[in-house]
Amino acid sequence: MKNLTFVFRTLATIAVLAVLVAACPAQNREKFGISARAGGVNAVNGRVTVTRTGQSAQLLSSQDDLVSGDTVTTDSGSQAEVLLNPGSYLRVAGNSEFVLVDNSLNNLVVKLVKGSAIIEATGGDDSDLRINVLANQQSLLIIRSGIYRINVQPTVAELLVRKGRVLPSSSTSGLVKGGTKVTYVSGGPLSAKLTKQDQDEFDLWSKKRAETLARANEKISGRAMNGYLASLSPFEWAFSAANPWGLWTFSSFSHCFTFVPFHYGWSSPYGHYYGNYYNVWPYYGSPGYGPNSVIVRNPGSSGGSSGFPGGSSSGGPSSGSLPSGPSAPSSGPGRVDPDSGSRVVNKSRDPNN
């Protein structure tokens, strides 16, 4: 029922998103603090260019925002990382090219023209992420949290699903589950199990980026972010809350955006634990998230200071009005959601097991 409420809020804020995306220029992204937008460039290594409609190619930087129709090309030895829906990253290897066909949160479409890309997708176990990837003649729909690699050559496309689930458009192949490699050729799809040989330096770079971003989550200043959250208007909260799982939050530690979930106990698909989350417990009889929400550090986490527990957050409720904090998480997937008493919403295990 709670997830349905989030979905309804998402649909109701699409118009608000369109207005506020235009109102926030790229150079002020870090000042904005939190975001639900897709298309933000989060990292650039080496020489990467972007070609916009009606313009010539220009260098891409980590301060840029991509919009629908933009084409990104990486030189040899270069990489780029782009934000998709909050919690999901698109990483592109060298000698690659992709088009951000549609950057709307409810219909993300990425076309990989050539080269290799990895999508790290985070969501709840019951989420329907709906990230569309076009690879040659194939249309691949990512529907679950996981790690996905796509390789495109002129006549061949490969899909490697380390964790997660993908629905291909081909009528001759069904749901692709974790641990599977599918090669799409003219004669039809060929399936095989993933092996250790199906990994290279690009995969290792993606895994390292995931670790860096999880650490950036740990280092977020709770005091600074809680003061910022308290200053947001209802209009700004409507924009920020367009994704039901969490928000992109700028980290001064890593100088890029990291994911801060709305729930306790989340990990990335690579297994890196998110130490901070936005507390969306109700305050003062007002359900859901809004001006009284605060960023919370899970007990047992390391990193920067948090606004909870131990003192009031700037502009937020005092420590005496906060609910009791959750118990320290245990190691492994057995963490407990303090709201429901059940196991965590998001798990780092393979969803196919």
C-alpha cells in the first residue's frame, strides 16, 4: 500500500519535475543538494564528448546534465558515469557511444550505439524499474535491481546479467535472469552461463565506482543536509520525491552525487552498504516525507556526523520528539526494518535465488 502511494505521488509530480529541471542550471547542481533527475553526468575520465541536437560535438564534464536526444562518445581509455533514476547508474567504457533517447523517470530509454556499458540498478525487491536499453535490433527492459552489462558491435549484441532480471523484446527468448550471458545474432539468441572470463577492467572500474559512491553516502554531513531539508518548500519536496526509493544527494567528499535511500538497511547490487538514509517516519501527524524528514545514520556505520540520534537537526524536530533509532544492523542480508520488523526492503543478494 505504501508503494502504491509513492507511485501516485510520482505521477502527480511529473509536471512539477518538468518545470524545476529547467529552473536548475547544471553549474548549480551541487547547491541544489538533492535531486530526482536523470541525465546528470556524475564522472568523466579521459576525453568524452557530447553532441546535442543542432550543435557540434563538445567536451563533456562532470558538471553537465544530459537531456533527451544527446549523444555521448568516449575515446579510447576513457569512461563516463551518468545518473539514471535515483539509485541506478549508467557507466560507459572507452570507444563507446550512446544516446539518451528519453531521460524521463517513468520511461528511461538509453541506446547503446557501439562499445560497452554497465548499468548498476538499485530498487526494492518488488520494484519495476523499467530502464529500457536499445542494443542493435534488441530492446532490453531492466525490471529488477541488479548489475547489467551490454556490449554492442555492428552485427552482434551481448547482454550479461550478473544480478537481476531483463525482459528482451525478442519473441524467441524469455526472461533473462542473473548469471546469464545472451548473445544476439542474426540466427537468434544464444544463452550461456557467466564465467570468470566474462569480466575485464571495465567491470572492475564499475565495481570500484560503486564502492566509492557507497563511501560517499557514509561521508554525507547530516547537519548540513538536515538544515537543507528543513528549508525546502512543499513545491521543492514534490520535485525531490518523484522517485519512491530515494534521492540523489550531492557529496562534497566525492564531488559527485550518491544515492540516499528512503529505507533502512539498503545495499547496492555490488553489496556495498548505504550507511545513511532519509528518515521518512511521520512527524507531527503528517505521514510520509517532507520538511520534517531528516537524514539518519544507521547505527554501526562509520563516516561523517549525522543529525540523528543525539541532538536536534537544524530546522527539524528536536531530539526529544524523534522516534527511537533502529537497532544496529547485523552483517549480511538479515537486517531488520525498524518500521515493519521484517527483513530489509532492499537486499544485496541475487534476486533470482
